[in-house]
Amino acid sequence: NEEFVEAARALGASDAAILWRHILPNILAPIIVEISLSLSFAILAEAALSFFNLGTQPPDPSWGRMLSEGRAYINQSAWMGIFPGLAIMFTVMGFNFLGDGLRDSLDPKQNR
């Protein structure tokens, strides 16, 4: 048990009050970071599987499939491979930066 939980319990706080006031603010930041990293990993996994033709089927759009199809035209039309790769990179970086920024703003231990 953490000291702040024991102190709140000694002051007569209910379990729900301890959960909402003490435990939830301390676990919210790591959960948000984990969700953003998991979402980034899912995007990369889908793109990798689609790149190797193991992901979504051709009527459905996929950045991995676009990247794979752009390989054949890299000498004539480099943009066919560059833009899907940039879209994957910026999306993954965006989710990671979003999770990091939310963690920084929601961290109760950080001095403001």
C-alpha cells in the first residue's frame, strides 16, 4: 500500500474517494502513454503486414500496400513510395508526441 492511500484511509475516506482522488490521477498518465504507444504499434504492424501482402485486401486502402506498390515505380515516380512512408512516419510520431504531451500535462508529480 502507498502511504497516501493509507493516510486517506486513516482520515476516513471511502474506497471510491480514494480511487478517484488518489489512485486514478497517478495511473492516468501511464495508461495514456501505453494507449498511444499501442496505437502507434498497431499502425506499424498493419503497414508491415500490408507491405508483405498479409494485411488488408486490395479494395481496402492501406499505407503498407501503397508503399509496396510504389517500390515498382521508385525510379519513374518516387512520390508513389515516399508519400505513404511519410504518412506512416508522421502518424506514428504524432501519436507518440500526443501521448507524451498528455503525460506531461496530466502528471500529478510534475511541478507546474
